[in-house]
Amino acid sequence: RFYRPMVGKVWRMFPIETARGCPYTCAYCNSPSQTAKFADTSQHFFRKKNMSLVKAEIDHVVSRYKADSIDFWADTFFSWKKDEFDEFCELYSDINLPFWCQTRVETVNKERFQKLKDIGCDRISFGLEHGNQEFRKSHLKRLMANNVITNGLKTVEDVGIPYSVNNILGFPHETRELAFETLRVNRTFNADDRNAYPFTLFAKTPLR
């Protein structure tokens, strides 16, 4: 199950979790309800893994299973503070394996993404979800402008990291014209892969 055919190559890729949960509150996602569930306890649904444990898990899959690549599994890879990201870069700079991750367009920063490329980032996935910024704000609780999407993805392209973009179609309150706005925004950037998924009414999500 660890062989993944992707982008014209079969990878021996292993998932490594760096965080569980998400600090954002998108209305179609389960994380807000999970966060609320643990709000009055000593536990927190969103938590980040200690870097020493991340390193130990990478060493394990490389030595035992001969991993040739890593898929960092976190809802938002850049949920880290600057010092945490710097620690990750220092940790990974000696590993010398290509890796994939997913994050949000709002987290794009040229210096930060150049560091990612320098240490081996081979691909990034972004969730755009919808092309109308007012619809995103009012129904999806995604507070980003369309120019943030276009400019952020242009920065990723300039750095030279290949990226894919995920879109969702069929939201409640979505009209045909609104759906076509998602297509139009996708024409403003040069992703080498785009996905379109039907909206799923996951239990206990705010949008449901």
C-alpha cells in the first residue's frame, strides 16, 4: 500500500503526521466541531507533533521500509510558528528525500517556500475550494481574496515547486454561475494538476 503512482512515477512514499487537526474553521470541515468538543477539557484536538518524534518516524520508514519519499500529513502544513518551521528545515536538511505536503494559499511566503524547495519539497497541494470570494466568506468561512490566491500561487510557480489545486463543486447555496466562477479563477494560475470533488455533507460540520 506504500507504492503510489503519481506524476508519471511510482513512489515508495510514506505518510508522516506533523499535526492533527487544524487552526482554521472552514464550514465544510470536521475540525471546528472537534475543536469545540474538546474546548472544555484539558485536551486539545489541534496539536503539533514534537520534531524529535517526526525525525524518529522518518528514520524508521527509511531504515525499515526503504522509503524514497515522504508525504507530510497535516491539514495545514504551515500551522507552525516561525521557530517551529526553522526547526523542521534544520531537521530535514540532512534527510535528502523528496517530500510532498499540503497547505493554504494564505500561508505562501517566498522566503519560506524557497526554504522548502532547498530541502527537498517536490510538490504541494492547495485547497482553493471555491472561486467566488464572497461565497467563500459567507458560506465556507474561508476569508481570503481572489488576488491572494492568484498572487500566492504565482509565487509558488516562481520558486519552482510543482503544485496541485483542489476544488469543490455542489455546495449548498451554490448557483450554476457561482460554480463557473471556480473555473474562471482556476484559469488565473498555472497548476499542473487540478481536482474537482463533489461536496460531501460530513456529519457535524457547520455547513451541514
